[in-house]
Amino acid sequence: MKIAFLGDIVGRPGRNFVMEVARELRKTHDLDFIVANGENAAGGAGINTRIATALHNSGVDGITLGDHLWDERGFEREIGKLHWLCRPANLPESNPGLKYLIIEKNGLKLGVVTVLGRQFMRVHPECPFQTARRYTEELKAAGAQAVLVEIHAEATSEKIALGWYLDGIASLVVGTHTHVPTADQRILPRGTAYLSDAGMCGPYKSVLGRDIEPVLGRFLDGLPRRFTVATEDIAIRGCIVDVDEASGLAKGIELLQISKDD
């Protein structure tokens, strides 16, 4: 089973490029599933039904979210209708939306769960370690042949620790949130693929997807500015994982990088 995971989709530039290449990406890499973090897809912060539906229709099988999931007004009333999208599983039970996904295609079942980290985050959720393990085991019991666990977190140490905690249990543990792709992909000793951060799908001539000048100005004088989404050097970043369907463990992991200018 081959799974592509795409880092945080940032604004119109990121989502348009993902929608443009998703089907060709599936064909080129012989992918069974494409999963992407979509929490910044609407104007750089949040997502809405229209954008989530367009991404899904373009070939993205599952969409995960992070700490910006409620930034689009009214989305909390819409999320329950989107069966291909899941919120962080360790938010309070009162939050609407699916806590995980089971995506079925061509006789294969992929489980997807995302958790928010606790360190340096504006949201203070339940324990990401216990939550991730509980739902990973629940997904496997439900027949998922592979389980993708995303940790949306600021601290790299927290991401690495979750990788070790789920080694031999999850198929892939991948980090998101920083928008900075790392190159530490590996398969841990018990067979779980790991990557600290998938990076972003969006404009890399930027400061984490935002226009450079407003961010620089804010650092220099502290005055408020609107951080607009940048538009240049658009690229997709993420990873592709090959999973043994019998064991649910990874056979390989490689970085994914596609530039719009190539």
C-alpha cells in the first residue's frame, strides 16, 4: 500500500497547486491514498466546506486539521457533513467532527488520526500520546491495514517522542504545523515510518507562507500588520510511505517535493 501525505496546504496558491497535480501524482507514484493537512487552506488560516470539497474532488482522499480548524466562521456547523475530513482527536468531546478516518479504496483500508501537541501551542488538548495510541489500536481493530498518525505540534521533541511511542503500532507518524520540511525521514526499529515535519504546500518565497515584508516589519517595530499569503515559489512538500498490508508496518519512506516552476 502506497500513501502520500502532503504538508499544510496554505491559501489559494497551495490548494490550487495541490488540486492541479493530485491525480497525476497518484498516477506517477502508483498511490493508493493521498492525505493532506488542510487547516490553512482558506486564506492561510482555516478551511471551509467549499474548499474541503474541491480538494476532495480533485483527488485528496482524506483531509486532516490542526489548531486553526475553527478560524473560518461557521465551519463548526458544517464539519459534521464532511466524511473525508477529521479534526484533531484530542480536542474536547464537545467539538464537532470526526475524530479519525477510515478510508476504503480498492479493497484497502487506511486509518487516519491526527493529534495536537501540547508544547508551546495555543490550544491545550488531552494527552496526544494516549489519544494517538488509543485510536490507532481502535482503527486496527476496525480492519485498517495501515494507520497514519499525524501530530500537529510546535515542538520537534514531542513529535519524535510520539514516533518512538508508536513504533511498531502505527504505519507512519508524521509531524505538521511548522511549515518547515525536515529531512529526517526514517523507519524506526519496530517498523514505523517517521518524519518530523512534512512542510507545507504553498509559497516558499515567504515567511512560513506569508508575504515577507509585513512579517519583517512586525519583527522590526512591533506594529500590527495584516499577514497576507505569499504567491511565489509554489511547491508541494510531504512524503510517500510504502506499507506492508499484512503487518501494517512500513517498508519505505521517501520525501516528496514538487515545484510549480519545474
